[in-house]
Amino acid sequence: MNAKPRILVAGAGIGGLTLAALLFKRGFDVQVCEQARHIGEIGAGIQLSPNAVKVLRTLGLEEEVNACAFAPLAFTGFDWRSGKQLYRTPIKESYEERYGAPYFHIHRADIHRILKSAVPSEAVKLGARVEDLRSDGDHVIAQMADGSQLTANVIVGADGIHSAVRKYLHGDAPPRFTGNICWRGMVQTKDLPPGHIPPTASNWLGPHGHVVHYYVRGGQAVNFVAILETDDWTEESWTTPSSVEELKRAFQGWHPRLQTLFDHAGEVYRWGLFDRDPLPSWSRGRVTLLGDAAHPMLPFLAQGAGQAIEDAYALSEWLSARPEDPVSALQMYEAERRGRTARVQLGARARGRTVHLASAWARFKRNLGFRWQALRDPAATSHQAEWIYSHDVTTLTRGQS
């Protein structure tokens, strides 16, 4: 085998492309397979917290991200009906100093484009879906949907919540429907009344649901995500069309500022929120998982992309530290990452319960807690996520021992 193993990455999402870019930078031979025949613009925003930005910085991409992202002034919470501000936590003025990197909102298509530009175009194969795997000595053979086969020394499943690589490792157990459905949309800022949306990460908290909105693309557009609890199963696809009318029926009675935002959404999509329990293991032999394939999580901590990016850095470092023993490298990667991502998974579930309180009395007590915390420390709500944001995967020591 060559000094560095050949790596096959299944999935060209944020985690898969981050891993590929990091491995190419370290001199690995990498092939990325993506089942989609073309990578289009998914009209959705994501949040990049400091723990993720630190990794992008090592790739020299922070400046490019900053040029097309939006740095919010604060986290703000509002009452669903009255619009009363429940909390305000400064971000822009303090996060660089406190956590070592800024906090960004970015259009998913923009971060995807930036990461793709860091990977040689010939290394990304579209319309290539992994269906099954087979081990053969110091190689793993990927059986593709078109009947072809690809061979590598290591295969990484970054192929999402319905991962074929995960199925190979753990069987075909379906993900769990969480009882939440989600609408998303994008609104052009010029179509809204001036000053209608504050330059913050805004979270409207209501009974059985919440709405988040924030700017992307330097403030040119507003991304919103509206989540509501339901007993009905619904589709998982991000591209299932809905309508403004359906969205407004679901959020009838919520604040007029939200209704105006919804009215200006050009396209609205709806999907169900699914997740899985933390896995007992991610790896077997020369095969491992990354991102949603390993630890799908609900969006309530805004860490899906961030944890996948952290995974990518840790895996690239362990493969670099032990190129002659990739099996051991995967074991060390899993040992480093599995506990942290499980904590984030379960923390996201718990946060969902906090923001969706059904009882008016329970919401009153929660909101009173926000006010008390703010009196003691204006950044108190941020401190609850300090263990996430302060983590720096790029400074951990990894070696041969």
C-alpha cells in the first residue's frame, strides 16, 4: 500500500467536501462520490459557529466565507404572540475574543460552492451512489448503483441520515420521526419593509413550535425556518413544495411581523424532522461515518454542519498521523468524536423541549428565567453553549501513541 491510503468519500455535502479539502491539502488521493447528478442551489441558510469557522480558517476559506455571509449582532428571543423581547445575547462584539472566531449565517449554496472550489473538480463524481460495500484485505470495494465498482483503502460515509454506508455497518433501521414538521423559505430583503428584520439571529418561541430567521448573503436575503409539533408523519425531503397559505394556517395567531415575512416568501418547502439515537460505534475495519450519517441531529442547537466540519478535521488529522495504519486511525477518530457528538445530539433534543413549551405557565417561568439571567449576565444564554463554541478541534494533539 502507498504511504498514504486512498480515500473514498461517499457524499458531497458540507462534511464530505470539508473532509476532501482537508485530505487533499495533506496530500491524500481522494475520490468523492455524490448520488445527485447535479448540485443545485438549495434555498436554505445555515449557521456557522466559531467551532466550525476555526476549521474553515485552516483551509484558508474564512475570508471567502466572510465575504458572502452575515455576522449577526446578537441572539434575540421573542414571544410568539406579543413580540416582546425575551432575551438578547451579544455576538458580533464578543465572539471573536471569547471563542477565537466569529459567528456567521450563510446560504447553504454559498458554503457548498466555497468548499467545492477547494477540491479538484475531477475528484468529485456526480450521479454516483454507493449501494453496498465489501471488504477485501487492505481494500474496501464500493458497489455503485450503476453496477460499477470503486476500490479504496478507506471509505467514509458522509451520505446523510439514510446513509448506505451506515446500513452496511449497522443494518437498515429507519430514523425516528420526532413529531416536528418544518417549513423553510428565503425572502429578498428588498421586498420587506425597511428595518422589518433585525440584524440578529431571531428566535420566536411559542406553544408547540418556534420560528427562527436571520440574514444571509451580506443582508440581501432573509432565511426562515418554522417548526411545529404534529402527530402526522410527513416527508423528509428538503425539496417537497408547500405554500405560503399552508404555512400561515399552521402559524395562525403568531405575531404580525412573522406573517409579513411569510407573505414575501417566493417558495416554501416542508419536511419532517427525523433523527437517530447515538450509535455505539461508527467504524468497522476500514469503513467509518461522518456528519449526519453518524449522528443526525435536530436543528435546535444549529450544529449539524458544525459537527460534520469538526468530524472532517479530526478524521483528516488521524489519517495523517497514522497513514500506515488506517484501521487504528479510524478507531482513534471515533474515540475522539463519538462522545462529543452524542452530547450535541441529545442536547438538541432537550433544547427542542425548552423552546416548544405548551403550557402558558411553563413558558412564563422559562421567560422569567431569561430575564433573571440577563440581569446577572447579559451573555448568559450564550454561556449555555460555551462547551460547543469554545471547542477547538484544530488545536488538539494527535499522534502515534
